[in-house]
Amino acid sequence: MEGTGLTAAVLQNIELDRRTNIDVTHILNLAKTLGVPVSHLLAPMARPGDAVDLPNLIPDLTNMSAAEFDAWLSSVPNTDYVADSADERNDRAELQALRELQAARRELRRLETTAQLEHDQPQELRDNSRAQRELIRTRIEGLRKFLISVDWDV
């Protein structure tokens, strides 16, 4: 795995549980190289109801199921995991707003590209596309203002 700092020997030691202290950069590089979410390397995701079984975790983490751990790790909203504090809830809301902003910007770019190809479409379809783009622009501006208000540099 060139450029990851993970040699065949390191991987073999991890697989055989001879190496349990793994640098977070190794975990990230390995997950990216394998094309899997980080949670798939850290929790028994094939058995989402099973507890997280990693050494040296605090009880709040070891009491989580694999599905809850995945939701916590990825800050996915509307899951079984419930944030313990207002600060954590706020942080998760801000991350979700950032994700929505990025998705809305991508969708606006897609719609703008499509609009350039719509010159031969009926006026009704072009008007509908224009209205969709305007709704997304409004959503982007609202998300941008929210994130700026909580000191994000967007």
C-alpha cells in the first residue's frame, strides 16, 4: 500500500493481532485504500447490534452497538445514537449543515450544467429548472449564513 506507511509486515501483524496500537493515520489510510468507512475497521458492522469491542475505550463507547458507534463516528442525524450534551448536539448540527451545504452546491452545479443543455426544451421545463435552481440557491444562502454565524469559514 504505497504511500500509506503500511507495509505487508505491518498489515500481517495487525491481522494476526500482534499489533494492537495502530496509528490513526494507518486506520484512515487503510480504510481509504480498501474503500470502506472507518467504522468497518473498528466495529463489527456485519452484526450492527453487537457491542463495540476495542481495547481501552471508555464505557460510553463500549456500551454502544456497532450501528450506534457508526452513527456517532460519522455524525449521522436521525439515528439511535443520542448526543450526551448540548455542545455535542450543536457540533453535530453544524456538521450536518456543512454536509447539506456541500450537497446543495453540487446539486446546483449539476442543475446549472443541465440548464445549459435545455435550450431546446419546452418553456415549462426551463421555468421549472430555473425555480429548482432558485430554491437551492436560497437553501445554500441559509446554510451559509447559519455556518458563518457559528464561526465556520464557508
